[in-house]
Amino acid sequence: MLFSSLVFVWYFLPAVFILYHIVPWKNAKNGILLLASLFFYAWGEPRYIFLMLFSIAMNYVFGLGLGLSHKRLVQRVLMVLCLLLNMGLLAYFKYFNFLAEILNYVVGNGRIGLREITLPIGISFYTFQALSYVIDVYRKDIGVQKNPFYLALYISFFPQLIAGPIVKYHDIEAQIAQRTCTLEMQAYGIKRFVYGLGKKVILANTFAQAVDRIFALPGEELGTVITWFAVLLYALQIYFDFSGYSDMAIGLGKMFGFHFMENFNYPYLSSTVSEFWRRWHISLSTWFREYLYIPLGGNRKGMARTCVNLMIVFFATGLWHGASISFVLWGVYYGVLLVAERLFLGDWLKKNPWKWVNHLYTMFAVLLGWMLFRAEHMSVAADLFVNMFTWKEGLYPVLMYADIRLFFWIAVGILLCGPLQQLVPSLKTRLYREDKTDWLDVVFMIGILFYSVMLLVSNTYNPFIYFRF
């Protein structure tokens, strides 16, 4: 079930919202959210609901084991076994065919047969959330959660279940047990959800249709101008697609009394690649920093070790996004850039008086990264790279895939991905003010909701990019 679907907007969400708020008992409220979350997941993945329930039960048992054991050796064994089982499940469903292809290529005998494995939606997200709970228990940062329904709600909670933001257990533990949901929070949650819906349906979907049509063409037939146009359009699409989903998730959380971390902070305003990754998919970046980068030593063991740690983290980031060489190279590409900024480039950028050059460098690097990210195969990426940096007329003009309406929404998208909010800070404050929702906000929300519903009714094109992960 998609947040940006008529079924969700008109039936599922109102039913859950009304039931939740008319029931006076705390445990009953949590029970409604848990049942709704399981139903939400089963709607799209009826087979894999049992896989998620198994993951919940497995991590609950490991958490109990870590809490009951007082011997550090036993705890280490349990933690290693828990990591192996969680990552083993993720590896089988997400990486089996990828690894089989690599081994067949290396060995050269093709003995490992490929399998038809459907990737369970959201497995990367809920696996990382489950691991955050077990690791926090192992570190003694939190106590053991003895109520299995609380842990099940944490892992399966439908607002952030299938595309994040990745919520760490220690950030939400107290809210599961006790929370207050005021009218102001509910109003802000609705406002944030509608804003996210508009980002997704009005902007991201509009960009996506043109992007998909262009990238469906043979790469060698594309010219330089249309390739850069498609990559720029994809940068806007993925930002409004994923940040729109995150806005909807944060808004849904607020409707039920939960506070989720922000997942985006206008990343296209960044002046360095390091800053970009502090602003983009913040929940994933902080997860890797807290549970991989710092345990590896972070920046505490000298520059050489820091650079190695950065490369490991971004190799893992690329692999987390997908089982393909292009995703791995995308992660390595960013790892190299961050290492370069750590070694010498960062100092130069900090001293550079022309800050617009820093921003230009960052956006150039990000757009090149999105080209790698979007390419389905390395041969496609190679064609696109040649097109971007070798002048070609190509067979397809931009105007064949863009009209006045698309150019209008491109201009709106460019303004709303950060420049307008930077130029008019009061606009950002008003849009995201939590303590007050006035009649102008209501009129604005009604307009966005009405136009979004019109588009949903008239068009079935409605993918979410991060559902693939």
C-alpha cells in the first residue's frame, strides 16, 4: 500500500486515525497501530509478512538472551550470531543472485544457479531497525524490552516500515511506552503529510515520467544536452520522491504522537560532498556512523585509518542500496570524494573565497553520482558518462520529452529544493511551524490535497524509488 494511493488516503489512514483517537487505553492504542501496521505490510506483501514476524521474534529472543546473560563472552557469541542471522536473511533475499553471478564469473563454471527471489519490500529498513535494538541492548545503552508487542510495533510501525526514516530504538523506546498526542501535533502531522504528498504526486511523479521515457532510450543514441537534462530531472525526482515520503512518514508519526528524526535538510544547498551526506538520508547516515563508522574507530586512530573507515562505510552504503555493481561503484565514488575532502580538498574548499565554486563542485559531483545511481547496468552508465562529457547531438531533442508544463514544475522544484527557503527563511518557518496551524495553512493544504487527488485519480503512475531497497 502506497502513502500516495487513494486507498491509503481515503480509507486506511482515516480508519486507523479515528480508531486510534477514540480508544482511551494506551495498550489498546498500541494494539491498533500494531494490527494496522501488519495489515499495511500484508496488503502489498502477504507472503513476506511471516518473514517480518520471524525477524521480530528472532531479535526479541536475542534481546532477551543478551539481557539474561551476565557473561560477556556469551553476550558476544549471541551478538555475532544475531548479526549473522539478520545479515544472512538480508543477503539471501537481496544479494543471492548478485553474489552467484560474481562467483560464477570468477570461477568460470556457472555451477551456482540463479533463483527467482522477490525482494521483500522494506527488508533493508526493518532489518537495520531490528539490529539497532539488539546492538543497543548489547552495549547496555538500553534495557531489554520484555514486551514483545512493543518491539513488534517498533519494527513494523507502518509510517516508516518500508522506506524509512530508519528509527533507532533508543530514540523511540520511551514513546512506545508513553506518549502524548496533542491537537497541535495532529494538525502539524496532517500538514506535514499533505506537504509530502504534494512533493511526491505533483513534483516527483511529473519528473519521473519524463526521466523514465528518456532513460528507456538506447544510451548511445542520446545526446549531451538531453543526457544532462535527464540527470538533472532525476536529481529533482529522487529528492522530492524520497523527501516527500519522509515528510509523509514524519507527519503520520506526529498524528499518533511519535517524533521521528528529520531525514533531509535541503541537501542541494551543500558546499561540500561531506555536507551533502550530512543533509541527505540523515537517518541512514547516522545509522552507519553510530553502528559501523564509530565501532571501526571513526577518526580516532589516525588519518589513514579514518580514510579506510570512510571507504568501508560508503562501500556498505552503496551495497545497502542495491545488489549491483553500479550501486557499489556509487558508494565507492562517494567514499573517494569524502576521503579526498578529508585529506586535502576540504581545506581548500574552506579557504576558497568564491563559495559559489564550492557549491558548483558539489552539485557536479552529486549529479554524476545520480547518473551512476540511476543506470541499471554499467554499460548504460558508460554510455551516459560518454554522453555527458563528449559532445553529441543525439537523435532525440529535449523538447520531444518536455513541454511548458514540465518546465514550469522544474522551475518550482528547483526553487523548493532549498534556494527559496534560503532566500526567504520566514517561509520555511511558516511551512514547518509545529505549534500553530492557521486558516492560510488550511487553504494551502486543501489546494495541495485537491490537486494531488486529481492527479492520482487520472494517473496510475505512482512508483516510489526507495521501495526497491
